[in-house]
Amino acid sequence: MGQETSSASVGPLDVALLPGQKFDAARSVCVIVDVLRASSSIVTLLERGCSSVVAAPTVERARHLRTGLPDHLLCGEERGLPPQDFDYGNSPSEFSSLDLADRSAVLATSNGTRVLAAIAAESPAVLVGALLNRTAVARAAIDIARRRGLGVTIVCSAAHGGGTFVLEDALGAGAIADAAISHDPTLEASDAARFARDAFTVATGNIEAAVRSAYHSQELIDEGLDDDVAYCARLDVSSVAPLLERDENGLLRLRPYRRT
């Protein structure tokens, strides 16, 4: 998982509405979408100055990583709330108010970071997408796919271990698909990509209301996290496209994609 400079055509554009459905991860730039809230948190952490974010598949793994990375912020959630002894939870609206210049973080969430770790084992390039950065991540995915001769698959993290469809991730995937097709109209979109794009197009008149209507939004609102729902429902407020790379210690680190 790195940044290459060869030139080739872009393969098909696909959307996986569940991470476990069949798609060709080995021949795709995969864009992982967890609008509420892992993707939005990762984008915001990097936007606010973090040099990198280490993706941990579980809270226990995050705690273990922190012992070897004492200078990293420990961030994450269990059932939506910050675990005991963590520096921060998984709140992108909270992260947006922080100055995190030159800091790094370890992040563990209930679903999004777990999906990241799983897809990283199969895909040659993994990005993180949300409504917040939908145009930036779409352009990064196309750039990488074109230079490597790959397709693009936008993968919804979904819920309950990746087995339950969630509206907000489908809207996020559709938003990214829409930005990708707008950037490169020659892309061959699958039925799922066209379906997700159509759903997003219908929702654009009031995207926040559409996101709020999702059942997970209501769960967050019931926990007093209304600010996060509103924050995550914004379009194109970040130019950061987080790219997942395996560092010299084998850790999965997200850093802003920069074309080389």
C-alpha cells in the first residue's frame, strides 16, 4: 500500500453496501466509508494536524499499541462512548476544535477500524472516505487507480460486524461515487454504484436530514452526540484523503494522500 507513478486506465467503479459482499478487493483501490463516525474522525484528526492515525481493530489492541507508542493520543469508543483511560472518544466534532499539529493518534472503533484492517489484508490501496471529504477522496482514488491499472470499490462499513446495511454509509458511498463520476465521466459504474449515487442525489436537497433519519443517528442523538451527527453530515469541507500504509513496524497508519 503505497504511492506509485505508473500510468494505466481506470477499472470499474463499484460500491459494496456491506463489507462482506463479493467484490474484487485485490484489483481495487478500496475506499472505506463509516460516516458515523470512524471515517469522519480519521479525516478530522488529519485535518486538524495529526501527522498519522494508527487504525486499531479493537479497543484492547489500541491499549496494547499505546504501550509502545506513548506519545500517541489514545482515541476510540465502545458502544459509542469513550473507553476508560482513553484520551478521547470517537467524536469528530470534538476533534475539530483541537490543535493536533504534529501529534499522532491510535484510533479504535466498533466497526470502521476493524473493516479497515480486514480490507488492508486484501487491497493494494486503501483510502478512507466520508461526506466531509467526498471529492478529495474520489479524486485520490481515481489518481491511484489510473496509475496502477486498478478499479475503485467504495466499501460501506455497515453495522453489527459489517452484516447490517446502514443508510448513512450508503449515502456516503453515493456521494463519493457521484464525485468520482463527475471527475471522470468515462468511469464504468456498477449497478450498486449507480444505485448509491441515485440515493445520494435524492438526498442532496437536505443531506443532514437524510443522515439524521438513519437509525444509528438516533442512537447517537440519544447518547447526547447530536453535534457529531450534524458535523458528519456536511459535504466537501475537507481536502484530506487518508491513505492507509503499513509502516516499518507493521502498523496500519493513515496519512494524507499526496501525489508523488
